[in-house]
Amino acid sequence: MSLLRLNSNEGPRPPQALLAELGVLDPELLRRYPDTTAVETALATRIGVSPNRVVVTAGADEALDRIYRAYAGPDRPVLLPEPTFDMLERFAALAGAPLVRVPWLTDAFPLEETLARLDNRTAIIVIVSPNNPTGGVASVDDVRRIAAAAPQSLLLVDQAYIEYADEDIGPAVLDLANVVVVRTMSKAWGLAGCRVGYAVGSSDVIAVVRAAGAPYPVAGPSLALALSQVRRGDAAFRAHVTQVRAERAGLRRLLCAHGVDARASQANFVYADFGRRAAFVRDGLGARGILVRDFPGRAGLETSLRITLPGDSADFERLRGALETVLAPEAIVFDLDGVLADVRESQRAAMIATASAFGVTITMDDIENALRAGDAANDWIVTQRLVAARGVQVELETITTCFQELYLGAGTAPGLRERERLIVSGGALERISKRLPLAVVTGRPRDEARWFLEREGVANLFQAVVCMEDAPRKPDPAPVRLALSRLGVQRAWMVGNTPDDIRAAAGASVVPFGIVAPGDDLEATTAALSDAGAACVLDQLTDLEELLS
């Protein structure tokens, strides 16, 4: 499963022809110090200003850092509407500048609140528009009113995502002497790996920004690729932007339909508050190979996620399907042993007794380690492996016969399976079954699985039971897929207690949950389940009810 990185807001994949251009570049490009003149001239022409009003920097980040160091300081505060791009707070700290924070909590820019916090000491007022992470925008009137109210301050307008917005306010504010606009080629232009950004402002401001940086901030090959992209013009990203805008509307509709507070966005991402489900949604998507951005430790953002739009129909469908599965499963699938049935005194005891019959001592720890190692969904095979690891070779058929006599009982002697008990209450399972159809996927023979479920009085709660006879053993996803087919659903969650369960669920595009079987090593098993890709390790099965609510 390929990784879909929707956590960093990168843009489209550039054309292969652009990379090919590197192979025909003049070697002098590598030998000589880089010259930004050609790129600055091309950008200036595109924007409609003179070249001395543009400076190219090592990504937009470096432009922001230069501006802070040049204009802010211990006695020159920065006014920052937030939440916003977290580096803007870090750059203030590096410059030793105090921050004046203005809450930006709605889609509308907080104009009046910003004007109210201005004073003669304010060095920089920052407006990130479209804002990261919320996607909100400021208007031309917002910028003009602030610039007029603070003629002694520099108004920094960060437009990293402007190509995705409905309106570009840059041309309408660049005539203001105290406004500097920062942009990047890392987003819609698709050149995040080249680190090319730029600032546009008055010639006086740009002269200061240029002097605040190193003389050769951007590598020659990066400049060459950036120049080629600029010369291609808007056509290089127009189709991408159109696709992203359509995805943006679709993703917001999907999230809102599932009760998620998704903000209107003018960027290439959607910011949404998932409440207490945020970590679960993040990890559930991660289990499906999709990375999204969370904000641990950032006040007010802890329950929110930012999801980049992939700009690709197939990838967007993958994202949509994964979100639907995480937010609105159509069924829940359970492993049996260690999840519904406590088998330490039955199956595992039979494994230990079987090994003993051939002169081999194995322990519960040995069995746990084997289960955590994977490819261990058949007790007979695991027992044979453990016996062989002690240097004793026994045919699988012989192991199986001995195990079954101990487990099922022989003659009038009761079998160890009589010791099995249901881990979760039947009442809890019944409540869950009233919300979603349930299935069992187990490596047990069918008769044994049915016997346990019927004895515990819960067989009627499961609409599908997939057993040893039905499909290859886990971690093969086939038995999980078969359960979905029998239920007539596509989206599901699955709970298992071994890495084999987790991998089988993930392979079937099901959200995998882990749970530690009674008596197993909590720390070691939790780590093994997480490493295998579990979206969440439950404390108990009844936690599912809370996640479904």
C-alpha cells in the first residue's frame, strides 16, 4: 500500500519534462554561484512590477524570517492573527520580538480586533491569506484599512496558497508602500523540493529584505527549474487548481454530512474539527496509508485535522473511501480467540499440554511471543513450530490429533474448551449489533466456532461467521473480504488481538483495531499491534460504542 501524504500541502507532480531539463543544463550552472536575476525578472513581469521590487528566497519561509529579523525586535512587536502558520510564531521568537495575538476564529478576517490592537510600537502586522491551517482569507478592504491605520508598520501578507483562492488580492495592495507580499513555488507550482519563494513590495522594502539574507540563498538547479515553470505560465498548474477546488468542495460536503465541523477554505486543504474523534480519525486514516496533519499541543487546535487535497481523482477517491470507512462503518468484524473468547485456559493450555506430550516445555510467554511475531493464526501450526524450535520434530497431523483430543475431550473426559468464557458481555455485543451488523473471522474450524457462540448465547448476533474451512488463514485478507461480502457491505472496522488480525484487516481496506487478550503482556502486545498498523488499541470492546456515537 503506497503512502498518500496529505499532511504537508505540497502541490502537483511537475511534468517529467521539467526534470529532464536538468540533464541538459550547462555545467557552469553547478560551478558558478547562482544568480537570481532571471527568475526575479520573470516573476516581476508576471506580476506586473519592476524587477527591483522582487527578491527570490529559499522558500517563502526564508522571506518571512528575513522580514522578521529586519523589521521586528525586542521593542518592535509582531501582531499576529491566529491560529496560523506556526513558523510565524517561531520567527518572532528568533527575532526576540513580542507577539500580539489576535484570535481569528471565524471565516471572516478579524479586522476590527486587529485595528484595536495596533499601537505606535507595532513593527509587523501579519496576514496569512489564505490562512494556514484554516483556509480563511482577508479582503482587499481589510488590507487597505490596516495599512492606512498603521503607516509606521509593515503589513506582511503571506500568500503561499493564493493560486487556490477565488481572488488574488495581491495586485490591489502592492501599490501600498508599507505592504510586502510573500509567495512560494512550493504549492501550486509543484516545486516544494526546490525551495524557491519570493517577496514583492516597494523597492525600499525589498532592498531591506534582500540585505537581510545571504547572497546566494537558492541553488542554481532550483532556480533553473523555477524559471522554466514560470515561463510555462499558469497553464502549468491551472488544471491542478481546478481539480483541487472541486475536491475541496467535495471533501467539505462529505465531512459536514457526517457531522464534522469543516471550515470553508480557499487553500489546497480543508481544516476540520473532529472533536474527541480527531486522534482516532488521524490514526484510522494512517492505518489506510493516508497521512493528515494534526496539531498536538497547539491550544484550540487539538481536536482538529488539516487534510491536503491530493489534486488527483484516484487519490481523492481513496481519501473519500477511507474517511467514509473511519467515520461511518457499515459493519464490525471481530476475531474470536482473545477478542470474544478468553482462550488462555483452553486453546493455549492445549498447546502447552500437546508440547508436553512430546517431551517439550513451552510457556504462555512463548505462545504470546509467537502470536506477536505473526503468521500465527493456526494453533496447530504454532504448536508444531514451538516444538520444532526445541529440537523435536513431530508431524503436523500428529500434533493436531493430540491437540484436538485435549481441547475437545476424548471419551467421557471433558475437553479444555469447557473453560472458555466470553470476554465481553452479551449485552454489550447486543447493543453494538443494534447499531451495525457484526461478523466473526476466525481460524477455528466452523463447528468449534459455532459451538462457542451458541453456548454463550450470542450466535444470533453475528450475521456472518468466516472460519478455517472458508478462506486462507490470516494475515491473508481473504477471510475479511469474505466476511464483508457475506454481510453485503464495503466499509467496516475489525477488532483483533494479533498482528495477523491487523494486517488482514488493513489488506481488506478495513479499519483495524487492536485489543490485548486477557492475561497478555499489555505493553508488548500494544506495541506489536501498533507496529502492525492498528488505528487504535482499545482498552475494552465497549470502547467501540463511544467511537460509534
